[in-house]
Amino acid sequence: MALRDIIEQAWDNRELLQESNTVEAIRAVIEELDKGTLRVAEPNGDDWQVNEWVKKAVLMYFPIQSMKTIEVGPFEFHDKIALKRNYEQLGVRVVPHAVARYGAYLAKGVIMMPSYVNIGAYVDSGTMVDTWATVGSCAQVGKNVHLSGGVGLGGVLEPVQAAPVIIEDGAFIGSRSILVEGCRIGKEAVIGAGVTITGSSKIIDVTGSEQKIYNGYVPPRSVVIPGSYTKKFPAGDFQVPCALIIGQRKESTDLKTSLNDALRDNAVAV
């Protein structure tokens, strides 16, 4: 029986978690996630496909695991999931005290400053996960992305049909930005410091004579800064956070451009 069929059956009947073939199937899925041969979400043309059955396997991995003590030098952890290992073999640079969990994929050339990558996440080659950045469960990060200091990519396991956070190739995510609830950042976009985007956030393109609104999606090569708009409530009119597209990244700009350069190009200081 195919892995997917075993996972789907166990999801509908949790008593099957007591059977060895179910346990083996779940562990096989997590192993494939760890190697990057399976993904929670993957590109499908210009869109993305969420593999719900893989998320189900991640969720069912927790109840089949036992708590155990993990010792790393003078440090002690107590958890159900092992830490990722063999970084030298993988070609990944990991600076103390960076932590990645088993079941997260890190491609060759990834650099982890003191940061955290959770199970089910996928981080592609050449990406920098900078100091205190967090890559939440099942988040998908493309090639040559820069996650600046303190960036938070939200995790998503439940509901299983929810899309994970997706950061496409070449994007630059500014310090302390928060990207959650299945938002998608297009290729080579530049997200300014302190921008918060959810799956339902308004991203307003103000570069033309009329505004254009996206929900939870930043188009490729957009330069984005924090903004606000006026919303009416029974108690009065108040400012609600949004994100503003204030320009486009120039073709001449290097893929590893700094945020300041991109903002200067558009005459904006933050």
C-alpha cells in the first residue's frame, strides 16, 4: 500500500497508530521530509500545491514518539523529536546556538545563524537564516533568500488544508518582519523591516494612479514597507495595519542587495 494511503487511513482511524506498518509509514514520511524528497507544499506552475497528507503525517508523528532527554554538551533538552544532524555532510553552516529539528530540510549552502527551523520546513540552497530568525513548521523558503535578524515565519499544521508560509527564490525579508498564516512572498521581493503580513492582510500597491490590492500575496520584485489604512468601526474610524508596495526591485540590483539600497532606489527611509 502506498505511503499516502496508509497515512490517510490512519488519519481517519487513529487506532491504526498502534499498528507497526502505520508507524513505519509515518516515520518514512518524516525521513523523506528531512531529506527534502517530500515537501508539505511544492511549486505547481505559477501556483503552489499543498500536500495535506504530508501535514497529516507530521501531526501523527508526535503521538507515536516518546519523550526523551537529549544532551548536547552542557545543554539538555526534553522532547519527542530529535535534532537535525550531520551538517558537515549536508554542506550546511550552523552557528551556535542554531537549532533545526529532524524532519526539516536544509539544502546545501544554507547558513543558520543562531536561529530555529521547525519540523516540516523546507529551506533551499544559498539561503541565510539570520540571528534569532524563526522558520515555523512547514514554512517553505526558496533559494538565495535572506531572512534578516528576528524574522518570524509562522508555522502551520492545523487545519491541514491551510497553506504554509511561502517565501520564493531571491526574496529579502527585513529585520523583525512577521509573515504568517499562509502568506506568499513572490520571487526577489524586498520586505522592509517590521512588516507584518498574514494570509488575509491587505498589500496595497501605491505605485500607480490607482491603488491595487492583494490579500496575503506580494508579487515578485515588489518593494514593501509597513503602512496603514482607515477602517470604519462602530466606535469610529481607526487606522489598521497593512503593507504598501512602493516600487519594484530594479533588474540591475544584485540578488543579495541590502534592504537599504532597495529602499533608497524608491526614495523611502525606514
